[in-house]
Amino acid sequence: MKVSALIAFAVSASAATIQSRQALNLGIGKFHADCIPHSTYCSYDFTVTSDPVLPESHCNAFIQGPDQLPSISEGSCRDNAAYTWSVTDKEDGGLDFAIWYPFNSRSNITYCHSIPASQINTENNGTVQTEHYKGPVNFTAAVFDCPSA
Ligand SMILES: *[C@@H]1O[C@H](CO)[C@@H](O)[C@H](O)[C@H]1NC(C)=O
Ligand SMILES: *[C@@H]1O[C@H](CO)[C@@H](O)[C@H](O)[C@H]1NC(C)=O
Ligand SMILES: *[C@@H]1O[C@H](CO)[C@@H](O)[C@H](O)[C@H]1NC(C)=O
């Protein structure tokens, strides 16, 4: 009796841990954001996964800059239509990254990550200066890192 009660407790506790990990954080990987010298375009490229054991989804955008990493209001992920993401160019030179998916019919669940200006480099290519993301390629986007959370 005691042993089965203990097992039942352990199972429900680990299920709760997995659920809360999926609900509160997303793993962002291979994050690249670059403006292309002598082009008017910039690109964003990254992967997203809700759990390290699950396959990652791939997200990217190739959009008009020029030279400075621009805001994007609704980016997409080519192999997972549930995700939508955004980048907001901040006045201090940093970027706010957010990604969300439908939580139920009335709301989305949103995960955020703030990129400080110190992680954005400006590189000189002759007469052109282009912005490039130089922060960690892997990071966590979290519900509690969203400004409104
Ligand atoms: C959820 O996100 C989608 C895609 O960005 C958007 O069209 C929709 O309005 C959002 N829904 C809510 C309730 O915010
Ligand atoms: C631009 O400059 C960076 C270093 O500042 C260099 O690594 C890169 O190859 C240059 N790219 C082009 C297209 O000139
Ligand atoms: C980023 O995550 C991937 C996949 O988990 C891993 O292969 C890679 O080594 C990580 N890179 C860094 C710089 O931590």
C-alpha cells in the first residue's frame, strides 16, 4: 500500500514538472540575426522546441532592413504553423523577442526573451555598416520574461 501510494505520488509529481516546463519555457536554438552587407535585406533564423526530446521547429524571415535589424510583427515557422513570433526594435538598440501559439480558442501563450544592445554588433564593410546578433545562439524564452507577465 505504502509503496504504491509513493509511486502514484512520484508519477503525478513528474507529470506536473513536465507540464510546467512545457508551459513556462521554450528552447530557442541556432539563433542568427544578420543584415547582409550591400543588400537591403536582413535575416532572422532559429529553431524552437518545447522539450529537448521533441524535434525542433524551424523559423526564419528574410526581410527588408536595410542594414539595421528591423522589427517583425508576425514571423512564421515553416514546419510548425502553430507558432508565431515577433522582434521589436527597442530605442536603446536592443531587441525584444517573443514567440506564441494558441493556448485555447480565446488566448495565446507567449514566451519572451530580451536581447540587450551589447549583443548586437555593427560591422563595417567599406561604406556600409550592418547589424549582426552576437549573443548566445541558444537561449530560453519564458512566459515570465514577457513585459506584461
Ligand atoms: C493569437 O495569435 C495569432 C497569430 O499572431 C493572432 O492572429 C491572434 O489574434 C492571437 N489571438 C489572441 C487572442 O491574442
Ligand atoms: C563585412 O565585414 C566583416 C568584418 O567587419 C567581414 O567578416 C565580412 O566578411 C564582410 N562581408 C562582406 C560581404 O564584405
Ligand atoms: C546549442 O544547442 C544545440 C542543440 O542542443 C547544441 O548542439 C549546440 O552545441 C549548442 N550550442 C552552444 C553554443 O551552446
